[in-house]
Amino acid sequence: MRRSIKTAALGLTLAAGLAGTALAEVTIKVAYENNPGEPVDLVVNKWAETLAERSNGEITLELYPSSQLGSKQDVTEQALLGSNVVTITDVGFLADFVPDLGILFGPYLSESPEALFAIYESDWFKAKEQELADKGVHVVMTNYLYGTRHLIATKPVRTPEDLQGLKIRTPNNVMQIKAIEAMGGTATPMPLGEAYTALSQGIIDGVENPLAVIYGGRFHEEAKYLNMIGYLLNTSVFIGGEAFFASLSEEERALIHETAHEAGLYSQQLAEQNDAEVIARMEEAGVEVIYPEVGPFRDAAMAVYGEFPEWSDGLYEEIQSQLSN
């Protein structure tokens, strides 16, 4: 079953069919590292409401924000073991299962969400999605726009040289670690839920993330320089375990996928609206917003694309060709 049903006509047909179908009651836990009130939380709340309504209350999403069920890796392992759980993740993590997917999380790959999301609809990605399924990973949503990742730090960063010696919290995926190090920083992988304490204790000097996550995590309380390096346009996916989703009926899977896609569209709306407001709030809190010349960061980061010998031959050129269509 494909991960989403996109047209309104198909959606109405599906809803009409389900109205006369007795679904077994299904509960799915949705786990995420983000805090209540952040865009991720708003999106999954909307998803839960929509799914409950469309399923006549038969499919329930239970929401677990703020890493309540553990780190991203913890929850992914739970899903692979058959638990009724889904989580937001990135292709940077899914590269552990299908290495070629890591390229979609490369630094300065694209400035166009539309171009990136088109790749998620391509035959190339559908083939990778099947590889994930063969390894137990079920893709639920592919159109979540997490945002552009910037850097908040205890020091201003105007050039890659300014990153020298700064310990920057990154997620524990190889692509982001390599990207931060290529630009001059010292990558310090840790779960997002541990980053505030690490920043306050001086274990790290900065955190990279989209603006809404930086603000929602209150990192501006400990670091007063917001450096708008925009090194990664972060599209995200929600995943679960293939074993659990195989236990559902075709109608249940289709409804979950359809409403997930609608929630993803909502995430894109939020991402467009939120950044200016967040910057204003952080400036009011005493944060200095720095707009460096991005070119030197981009030039330094390009080195990472030559550091993945496990990728298919010509992968970078293939993805760039798709992005330019």
C-alpha cells in the first residue's frame, strides 16, 4: 500500500467506504523529541484530530512529546520490534538502513522544499522505500517540512573560522556530523532532549536546528548569538514498523497515510509562517541575530559529498538532475 492517498476525490471515496466499515480499534503512539507548542506538536495534534474524525474514533493517536518514549533511536528500535509506535525522523537516520537516502540530508543540497518533496514522490524514492520496508521500516509520511537549520551559539559565527573549537550539538547521524565538521565545528552528537542541559553546563557551545525548535527548546536562554547559516533544508518523515502496519487492514493503513499526508501539508504552512515571529521573540530576549555570508560555509560543506563511498555511483549527479527539473 502506498504511503498516502492524495487527491480529494480519493479521500472522499475512502471516507465514504470507511463509514460503512467496522474497523477494529487501533491505538498508535506518536513519539517525538519536540516540546508541546512547537510545530511538530501542533502538526501531530492536528493529525490525531483528523484521523479520529475520519475513522469515527476507531483509530487513536496517543501523543508523547519531549522524548517521553526515549530518543529517536530508542523509538525506532521499538517500532522495528513490532510496537504500535511511529516517530518523526530524517533520511539522515534512515541512511543506516539504505545508505543512498543520506544524500537528501546533505548540506546546501537545495533551497526549494518543493523540489525536495518531488524527489520523495519519484520512482527513485519509491524503490528506496521498498528497501526500507524489506528491512522492517514502514514510511508513514514523507512531506513534513521541519525547517531550515541554523545555529545558536555562545559566540558569534560569521565565518567558518569562527566555528573552530566550538562544540555543536548534532543529531547522531553521519551526514550532519560530517557537515558540521566540514564547516569547522566540533560535532557533538546527543539526543535533543539532553541538549539544553549540555548547553547550560558548557558541555556544548551551540545547537543547530530550525528556529522554532531552537526557541521551543529555550536554547536562547543559554546562548545569545543566532547565526543564520541555513546549512540544511530539513524535510522529515514519520516512520513505524512494517510488522505493526502489516497487522492493520488495507483500509486502516490507507486512512492513516491519507491523514498523515494532510498533516504534512499543514507542517509546510506552519514552516512558512513561523520564522519571522520566532526571530522577533528571540531578539526581545536579548539574542543577537547574525546574517553571515553563506558562500564560505557552503563551499566548505561541499566536501562531505565525497565522503560516502557506500553511495551508488553517480548519486549526487542524479539527485541534482532531479532537483533541477
